[in-house]
Amino acid sequence: MSAPTIKLPAPLFARLSPHPFLLRNLTSAADPSRPATRTNGRGTQETRPLHAKASSLSHAHGSSLVRLGDTTVLCGVRGEVLPVERVPLFRPVDRGGVGLGRGELRDYDLLVPNIELATGSAPQFLPGVPPTALAQTLSTRVYSLLHSTGMVGVEDLRVWSKPAGGGEDTEMEGAGEGQEEEEGVKEEDRVVAYWVLYIDLLFVSFDGNPFDAAWAAVVAALRNTSLPVARWDPEREMVVCSRTEKRQLNVKGLPVACTAAVFEEKELGEVGTGVPEGRHWLLLDPDRLEETLCREAITMVVDCSDGETRIKSIEKQGGTAIGRELVRGFATIAEKRWKEVQGAMK
Amino acid sequence: MADRRRINGPAGATIPPVFDDVSTPKLKSPKTRSRPPNTTRKMYLKTGVTPSASGSAYLEIETSATPGVSGLKLSCSVHGPRSLPRSAPFSPHIVLSTHVKYAPFATKQRRGYLRDPSERDLGIHLEAALRGAIIADRWPKSGVDIIISIVEGDQDRETSLLQGDEVWDMMNALGGCITVAAAALADAGIDCVDTVAGGVAALVQDAGEDSIPTVVVDPIPSEHEKILAACCIAYLPTRDEVTNLWFRGDLPTSDIDLYTSLVEKGIQASKNANRVLVGCLAETIE
């Protein structure tokens, strides 16, 4: 018995039964030589081009606008000063001492990323409600990745009681003066405050793959950030910043996130009902429709900026389709993505 | 108690950077208006920035000539009309809910994520302005959400907070909000009697305390010595109706004409904004 033939326009079909719609799109290539295409017209391994624009805001110290297809994110980085007397359990640092490994960034919470989805960026994200689970997860993932990649060094965020005279900027003063400074430094040069970077992300438009877009926006904004030169004013006993001098934030590396979702032949509801495992497809850079249909997703963050590929993080949730081989193969895909993003960030 | 659903940062409060004035040359340029008193700034309006919403629009008002002063940047998305939740009482009209929020990086001071009273105030004024334009009884039992993010406010970075310019900034923000929301509503295909647009006019005193105040349109606080009063008007041009009027400041009671001329100038500014709005919508149709 042949199925009754009803002709439905594509958008209606997608709305009524999204899973068969995507499945039919992926399999319907009549001749096997043609690669499978998704509902959005892309191939399975095809990403949307990324557009990044830096310094689009005037009140932030660094900012970026990233577009990934129909996903648009705006990121603003703003520095604020945290005096050390307000830091509970503060451990003094001396200039020669290596700050690395002491975990100042994490212990004093100097990086504060927050993601706001509830801007009407998609019908499910309406304002007036507390941050959704997705917004909270995204913020936490960006937070932990910021710390684990070590993109921002704590040296840039320290404010010293004396202007930097000894180590790096010797050319600023004459040689004799530098010596004098050197003497004084020994006794009382200390960290008086830290810069806290508030990294705020605003989704203007949401069409899937929020993490890749948000992370690219964070990286672009941090690379664009320059903080005013701050010094300690002993008379007013506070940190004052220069109006004219600015210093570019040193950002190490260029980590790029690459996400793919796994689309399974059987529908989500059929999990555990004894249906044998069907075929599955790895969909790179999933859009909103695809994300709702996929249970399993993998995100890999790679950095190839020093010649060789370094994997900064791998996250995988849900499902069992991605095995060891797929993860290994995914590194190559992520590498390719890194090159694209690096081109866009220039 | 801090909101544990967000990342709040260090336990101790942080201080926004304090700048020294010693080492800088005189930055303050004399406050002069860069345009004739009856000219509004140029604006850029575009619809369809959020494809996943039913309607959306983006508005940017040109930066003034002074460096360090940002122009207004607004993004608006409209969701709906959609059915009201079951718990909602019956409504024979469409239920408008407006939401205006400054982005954390929109102003000189970092804004929090919770809405403050001034943002709620803007939302209420916006709702009043739009309610007069929408043909509300075409959609009984349904609701529409209008969400505006102020990406960047109209503020001068050089002036100190103490001058209390925020009140006037809010006027400009509301004017922009009305225009951008009207564009987004039209983009969403919600029937309106006319396109509503916002305009701002102000009474300013430019030359000292005792000078005669003048009426200007589209005022920027950083370009004027002192703003005495301002009003923001939402106006429907073909019907010649005002849907919302927001007046702030004090006027000398001796001169009633001053009030009328202020409103007239506001209407003039609104007509200018409307021309841009109609042009933008016509472009979208083509």
C-alpha cells in the first residue's frame, strides 16, 4: 500500500514534523555521489561564515560584534578596580615573585563573564524571567574556559603602588633614576589593586550554536581591550587612571571553539525502547532547528596559533554515538575551523 | 544576597576607574550645539535584524561631533501575536508587554542585569505610546512582547555623574525606543492605525544664567549649558494625534506659549523621525 501523497510546503513540514524533515533532507540525495545536505542547505561538515567586528562600543574598554549566520552576539569588556583591602584572604605579591600558579585570577575572581539570552533573541528567550538553564550553563562554560586557557595573564591586571620602573619599562627613565627606583622598590612596592574584567555578552539574535559565537566574541573583545594606565595616588589613597595613556591587554593564543551536534536516525522519544541504533550524522555548527533535534553534542576548543594544534578543551554531552575515532577525527575538523575563524578575526 | 544564577565576580565591591585631572590638558571644549536649533541628528534604521523574532529593528542615531560622546543604539524585537497563557484573564484586546533594558555596557557606569526603576518607567511610557497606534481589538485573547535592548546610551564620557544628565538622556532614549518599536511592529505585520514615531524637544539656556532660554529639537545634554525642561512626544502624523507626552523640568509660569512651542517642536522632531521610519519600511517592501 502506498502512502497517501500530500504535498506540504517545506516550512510547514519542518514545523509539523521536524525530525523526519531533517532526516529526509539528509538521506534524499538520490544519487549517492552527492553529499547529504541539511535543511539549511549546508553540507554536514559545512559551517556558517563568521564575521567579527571589533571596538563597536564606546563606553566599554573592549568590545566586539560577532555574527555567525543568524546568531549575533555583542560583547563588551569593562574593567573596574578592586582594591586589595576589599579582597578577603589577600596574599601579598612581590614584583619579582612569579604570580603564576598562585591562582590569583581564580581566587580573587577577576574575570566575570555573563551571558544574557533574554533579549528576545529567540521566541523561547523572553525577558522578565531569571536566567535560563542554558544561559547559566553558557556563562559557566565561558568562565571555566577563560581560566583554563590562561588567555589573560594576571600581570596585566595588577596595579602596583609604584609605577613600573624596574623590569619592563627601563627606557622610560634615565639610567641613574632607574637605579634609585630600584632601591625604593625593595621595601614598599606592592600590589594595591587589581583590575576586574566584566565581560558581558548580549545575544541580539539567536540561531543555534551559542557557545561558539559567544566564545569568539569573548576572544575578539579581549584582543580589543585596552585598559587605562592606573597608578597609586598616595595622597588620596586610591587608584587613579590616566585619561590619555592606555595599555593593550596581552592575550595569549587564539583558542577557537568548534561545536557539532549528532543527529540520529531514530527519534529522540524512542530512546531505550529497543529500536536498534540507526545511522547518525555529525552536523557541524548546528542551527536552532537542528539543536532541538539532537541529543548529543561535542565542543572542542583548539588553538593553533603557535604552529601546532593544541586542544584546550573537549566537552561532550548526551548520547553514545561519538566514540574515540570520531573525537580524533573531530580535531582535524576543529583545526580547519580555527583557520577560518583566524582569518575572520584579523 | 547576590544572584547565584549569574557570575557575580569578587565579593568586595569594585570601583569604576577614577581618572586624574592633573596630567591632562583642558579637555572640556565649550558646550556648543553643532546643528541648527531645529534640526535633528541623522538616524539609521533597519528592520529584520533578529530573524527568529516575528519582527525586529535596529536604530542608530548619529554621534555628535564631540569626541567621546556615543550615539544612541537600540535593538528591538517583537514576539507575537501569540495566545495568552491559560492562567491569564480574558482580554478582548491584544495585551502589550514592553520591556526596555540597558545593556551592562551601555552607559558610563556598568549596569546590573536586573531592571531598575528608570527602565521600568521607560517601558511604561513606551507601552502608552504604542497602545494608541495598534488596532488592539483585531487580536482578542492574545499578547505581544516588545523587547528593546539599549546597546549604547546617549552619554558623554567626559561629564561627571553629578550633573544629573541622566534624566535628559532618558528622554532621548524614549524617543528612540518609540521609533524603533514602531518599525519592529510594522516588520512583525501587526496592524497599526499609523506609524508612530518619537521626538524630543527641550528648553535650553546656552549663554549663562540670565540669558533668554530657547527651544531646540533633539537636544544632547553635552551640547548645552543647561537644560530647563524637555518633552518627549509620540505622534501619529496622518491622524495628527499625540499618543504619549512626557514632560519634565520646570517652565516659567508667566509664559504659556513656551509650553505650546515646546510641544510643537517635539512634534516636528517626531515628524522627522517618521520620515526616516517610512523610508525604511518602504525600502523593506521593495
